[in-house]
Amino acid sequence: MAWFVSARTCPIQSMFNPQASFIRSPPNWHLARVFGNPLFCNAIPSNPPISREVSQEVFKNIPWSLNSENYWPSKEAIATWRDADAVCFDFDSTVCLDEGIDELAVFCGAGAEVAEWTAKAMTGLVEFEEALAARLSLFKPSLDQVENCLEQRPPRISPGISELIGKLKAKNVDVYLISGGFRQMIKPVALELGIPPDNIFANQLLFGTSGGYVGFDPKEPTSRSGGKAVAVQHIRQKRGYKTLVMIGDGATDLEARQPGGADMFICYGGVQMRESVARKADWVVSDFHELMIQLS
């Protein structure tokens, strides 16, 4: 059974390999930002190399998302990233290209209505637990529907994430998945990426004896607003990590950066750029290669 589609079979266009054949191209603003980013002056032909001052002058009239200071990581941010002994990743729209609950809803025929609630939840406009309950109530997925969805609409792994996780593990950095999505949809991908089940913090769909939907487990911390922060604090307290970094795209990921939780929040905008979240991030990236470069 094909549980997911990897970045090897459906990656987005890469600035590092222009000859590759990909099904998704990044938006023009992403390419423009990268060409002006000093971190990539050695990776992209430039004669002479583009300076920070020149690139900021060139792009001063473009939207905020290209002109923000947190696209240019500080020395402190880079040091924190390199010193991390644990990294927690959001799953949907970060490790994978899709929002799992949206994909499941499309499969069950309630895609548009559920996507509206997802957008509200990810930007922090409504409490997460309210959005989760509302979305599931719209289509009440059965166990059979979940399993069939995984087979017919498998999660698509984000380009570069497998390599990044591999580099982190080579440095003896522990990797976790912290998600408001569902364990049933996350475990197959975690297995492929070499992330143990004990390092998954996510929601659990509940089914009756006949396989019908009966709800979700409210005891899971990620089933409510602030839950990712609780999960990260639990991880840190239990394992005693010195430096912990959270990477994700949504408001619930940003919440994990607080005393006793994540030391730094990196906003990943390679799938969804949520400016309300990116504005408050310590560092904003739209390609995992940006993080790999700084691990060297």
C-alpha cells in the first residue's frame, strides 16, 4: 500500500537544481527573496555577490513578506539553530504539503466548508478546539474513510524535509512531530522519516465498534489552543533539553515559543505563508535548504 508520496516523486521546483522536473513551482516572491538573500549568494550565480544593502534597496517596494528583517536571521538565531538538541516540527503544511483534515474532508465531500475553518484556526481567529470540533462535525469520518483516504490521497512529503531531518539526526538532534492533525494520518510518514511513535504528539480520532466516528480524544494537549506549547513544555521537562526549536506555519506553532517551551520559532512558509504568524517569528524560511545550509 502506498501510504504517502515522497518529495522524490512530487517535489516543488528547486533553486538548487534548475534541471529537475517538479510539479509545483514556488511563487515569484519566493524566488525574488532568495536571489536577494545573502545566505544564498554562494549558491546562486551572482557577479558580484549581492550585498544585503543592495538587495534591500532593490526589494524595498515589494510586499512585507519579502522585506521583513526576520527573513535575515540574526547571529543569535543561527547560533540557537546550530545549538539545538531538539527540534519540533508541525506536520500539516510543514512536514507535508497538505492539511490532513482538509484532505480527509475533500475525500468525504466536505472540503470547502472545512477549509474555511482550517484557515481561521491557523491564523488564530478562533480557538483551536472550537475549529477542530466544528470541522469534524461537518463530515464525521469513519475508520474506513480514513484508511481509504490514506490509500487514495496519501500525504505528500515536503521537499527537503527528509534531508533536513537526516542532517539533524546525524548531529544527534532529537526530532518530534507536534500536530493538531491525527495520529492515524501521521504515523506512516513518521515511520518513513525515522521518527519514533513516542515522538509524535497529535490528536486521536475515536471510532465505535462498527468503525463509525464518535469524536476525538480531548485529553490530547494538541486538541486545544495552547496545546502545542503544553506538548513542547512536557517534552523539555521530561528530556531536559538545553535548546529546543519549533518549526511550523501556524499560530498554534508560534504559541510554543514561551518560557519552558521552545527557545525559538522558525516560520516555514514553503506551503502557506501566514503573514500574521511570520511577523512574530524569529526566522522565516520558505525552503528547508535554508536551514540545512546553516547547520554546516
